[in-house]
Amino acid sequence: MLELADLAKRYGEVVALDGAGVVARSGRIVGFLGPNGAGKTTAMRSIFGLVALDGGTVTWQGRPIDAAARLRFGYMPEQRGLYPKMRVAAQVSWLGRLRGMSKVDAARSTTQWLGQLGLGDRANDRVEALSHGNQQRVQLAASLVHEPDLLVLDEPFSGLDPIGVDAMSDVIRTRAEAGATIVFSSHQLDLVEGICQDVVIIDRGRVVVSGTIDEVRTGAPSRRLDVVFADPAVRWEPDDARPLRKHDGSHAFMVPRDADPAAYLSAASRAGAVAAFSFQPPRLSEIFREAVGR
Amino acid sequence: MNSIRSTYLVAWREATERARSRAYIVSTVFTFLLVGGLIAMVAFIDRGPSSYTVAVAGATPKGLAASIDTVATASNVLVDPLFYPDALSARNAVADGTVDAAVIDDDTIVVHDRGSTVETILSTALRQARLLARLDALGVDPGAVADPGTISVVATAPPQDDSGQGMATATIVLLFLVITTYGQWVLLGVLEEKSTHVVEQVVSSTSVRSLLAGKVIGIGILGLGQLAVIIAGAVVAGSVFHAFDLPSATYATAAWSLVWFLLGFAFYAVLYAAAASLVSRSEDAQAAAMPVALFGVASYLVALSVVLPNPESTASRLISLLPPVAPIAFPARIGIGDAPVWEILLGMVITMVAIVIVVRLAARIYAGAILSGGGRMKPLQAWRASRELASR
């Protein structure tokens, strides 16, 4: 179990972390969300000792993280980085050895991962000769080569095409099924909703929402109300609702959690014939927008 | 133990990746050819004493061959006499170029062109032989006349071993070049890791100290290898082409140069690494490394202009003990042959103490700066930042 607690970090006048905490359990995938500058990257870097925290604790299996523990971690930094002139397989297996693998094991694992990520035929190319998306795959292979117990991925989906996104999602799920703990940050919230079991949203260095996806959705202070009128010309808006969008007779609102759905349905029916109606917990992207207030 | 393994892996990567790079192979081969070629060229231009073949025919004076030998030796040339049966064949041999000149009887010298060196030598030798023959005829012992006794020559300037001086100059230039070149490799290597952000990936699995140490060691091994190849090339080419009589201190200088390269490289490379860690863009790298580079050039100029001309002066002896100067000054002094062992050892101890201090200083700046993003950092900022990252 990875536990980040009460993290604090300032860069001069800028507050990066202000008491944020994250808990990630074995075999589970944690989505780490927040607007730009919320402190996600700083928190992730603190797991690897790449940032000097002003306060807080970072523990793995209940103990402070030392160099030996880090050898069992895999990291995909926000700023991707590989030696541009080094050949793909040599680079991945070197990083494997750096994390304690024997030469033979590192080479075998490298071949396997490059094959799985569709880079088998690029193994002897220089990294700089690869496209951006393929470099990203090499980066993923580099963070996976030693089959880590903890995988920390900073924006793993950024810059990937839909096929790349699927491949990345598959790898993340497979590793979690194998028992690894996975934390990744992302801005693609619907994607997060589909992959993660747990979610943490931070803003200005503090946690604003956390829990399982279901907890977060059912525990949200709002509900999403969708009403579709048979006649697109109908105009309708309940008093206590915040409109999300209105399009061809389809209306979406955020309403208080404890509101009565039946009251909305009867009110809508008075305005016009209702073709479809739903009252559900909000989607992650809506929770996110409400939580960060922007 | 773990940090030793990761230091080894970093060094191994540096050495093997760079040894395979075109830059290293080309520069090694190029320098090897350059040094060997220069020596071969010197040997070609300065072929040593010229030599002549001279025909001898007819009734020449008795001591002619000995006289020719004496005069030729004094003029620093080789003259090889060949005996011909008659005057005509000797004359023809000169005409067709088989020999350079001929002496016929005791009164004729045949040359191809008038005014040549061989003409002067032969006429002097013939005159001397005739003089001795005439003295002999007068009943004087020619041996007593030919050997007038020894003459002692006293020089007012102290004896100088020119080849030692030349080797010392070459040693200073070579060590400065190699230390600076490989120091620059460290500079660019650290910059590459920072600007491509690969440092985050590497440091997440090891420590900044292992990364720094491994990089300096790996590149140092390449520098040492190249220096050894150059020195071996110079010594081999020198003895093959007989370009110079190898001074007695050659092998000692060569061995000491390798030791002092390691010390000098360690001193400068960590400073270059610290300078590079402060910047993120290659445009800023040379500016950040300027103080280190200036230090190196100043030490080089001092070694060339102060230590080399007067290696035994007090100033030279003190200056060569300074850690930045010592690695290039001491091999030169060893080449000249004037450095006492205790002074060499003292210089090494002082330099090693300085290296320990510089490594701690530079490693701390490096640790504080290498993981920082953004623009150029000041050394003091990095120093402060590193206090927080002490655990890495």
C-alpha cells in the first residue's frame, strides 16, 4: 500500500502541495486528478524522492521509502525522457538492470514488453528515430521492464492516439490484475472513469474529493438531471438547477442530491411531453468541475 | 553495495555507448594518425647526416681513407669510399651518377657540379693526406702530427637536454587537451540528461551521486584509453622512425601522465558536471562552464610560460603544487627530469585532497540543480536546494 499523507511543498510564493494525501492499495488503480498546477506532479515526484517536501510522509507498505524499495517501483515522468542516441532495447534493458535485474532477465523482459507494445521490430533503432507515440511506448516499457509492484504514471495518455490509449489501458489493467498498485494522473476524465477503481481529485495542493468511483459519484452533492422533450421548441428550467446544456429539446442540469426526481418529472411534464428522463449521480467530469469550481 | 552496482552500470553505459559513437572512434583514430604522422614527418624532414659515395682510383696518398673519414665526421656527414680500378671508370661513375665524386691519384677531384659539400670535404681530406705523406717523406711520424692531443671545451651555459624539453611541452599540451576534451564530454553528457529529462527516469531508480560518479568514471575511462593510445602511438612512432632519441624519462613520463590525467580529469570533470547541472539549455551550457574552462586555460598557460622555461625555480615548484596546475605541470617536470619524488608525492596528496573537496562541493551543487526545472540556476541556489535533497 502506498500512502502519501499531509504533503506540503512551496516553491517560493507558489504553494504546490498543502496537506494533500493519497492512498493506493495493491491491485487497484487510482486516478489522480486535478487542474494544471494542482500539485499532481509534485506529489508523484515525492514518491521517488525527486522533490524535497516541506512536510508530510510518504510510505510504502507502512515504511518510509528507501532506495531499495524504489527499485520495485516504475515511473513514467511527466517530462518524458530517454537517451536519444541509445537504441531502444539497450535503453530499456539498461533501466531494468539499474533496478536490480540480471542482464539475462532484463534482456528477456525487454524483448517481451517491446513485443507486447508493438515495438518488436524497432528494438535496434535509436530512440530519436521513433515517432512521439512510439517513444511514449518505449517510456512505458521502461517503467514496466522490471514488473514493478508500484507503477506511477504521470499523464500516460497525453499525446496518444486511440489505439495507443487502448494499449495503455490494457497494460494498466493487466498490471493491476497481477497485483501491482497503480497511480496515474490524467486530464481525460471519462477515460479515468472507465479504468480506475479509486479516484483522488486535488486542487491547489489539497484533496477535494477522494474515494472509489462509486463512492465519489453517489457521494457527490449534486445529481444530474436529463430531460428530453418530444418537441424541441419546449423551454424549461427548474428553480434550483444549474443548467449544463440545452440542445434540440434535450436538457441537462445539475440539481441537489436530495431533490425529489418525481417532482422534476411532473414539473417537466407540465412544460411539454417528456420523451426521456433520467436522474443519476454525476459523471466524473462533472464532479471534477464542481469540485475545482472552474 | 547497491550504489556501487548502479555507479558501475552508469559508468558502463557511458563508456560503451560513447566508445561506439562516431565522435570517439574518429577522434581516437584521428589523434593517433596525427601524432604518428607528425613524428613521421619530423623524421622525414630531419633525416640525420647526409651521405655520399666517393670513387677512389689511381695512386692516392696513403692515409686518404682515414682523412676522408675524419673530415666527414667533423662535418657531420657520411662518406663511403669505393675503390675503382682506373681513372676513366671513376670519372664515368661520377658522370652517370653512380657516385657523388671521385678522387684520382693525389691531385684530381672529380665532381658533378662545382661548389658542392662533397667537393669541400674531399679537397680538405686530400690536402690533409698529402700533407701527412709529405711529413712522412721528411721523416716526421705522421701519427704524432695527426693526433695533436685532446682539447677540453668548457661551456658557460648549463647543459640542456632539448629532447626532454620538447617532450615536456608535448606532455603539457596533450594533457591539457585531453582533460579539457573529456571535461567537455561530461558537461555535454550532464546537459543531455537534464535537457531531455532522462535524469528523472534514471534518478528514480538510483541516486544522483551514483549518476554523477558513474558518468565521470565512464567518461574518464574513455579519456584514459585514448591518452594511452596516443602515448603508445608517439613512443612507437618515435622509435620506428628514429625521429628522436627517446629521452631517458620517456617511459616514466608516459606512466605518470596517465596517473596525472586521472587526477586532473577528476578535478575538472566534476566541476564541469556541476556547471552543466545548473542549466537546461545547451545555449547556456558554455556560459555556465566558463569559469571552469578559464581555470583550465589559465593553468595551462601558467604551466607553459612559467613552469616549463624554469622548472627548477622556486616559483615553478610552488605553482606546480597548486591542484589545478599540478596535473599538467608535474608530468612536464618529470619529463624534464627535475622533479624529486617527494615533490611529486606531495603534489599528488595536495591534488587528491583538493579533489575530495571539489567533489563534495560539486556533487552538492549537482544534486541540488540536476532535478530542478526551469531556467538557469545560481550555484548558491543549488547549494541551498541540495540541503533538502540530502537523502538522495
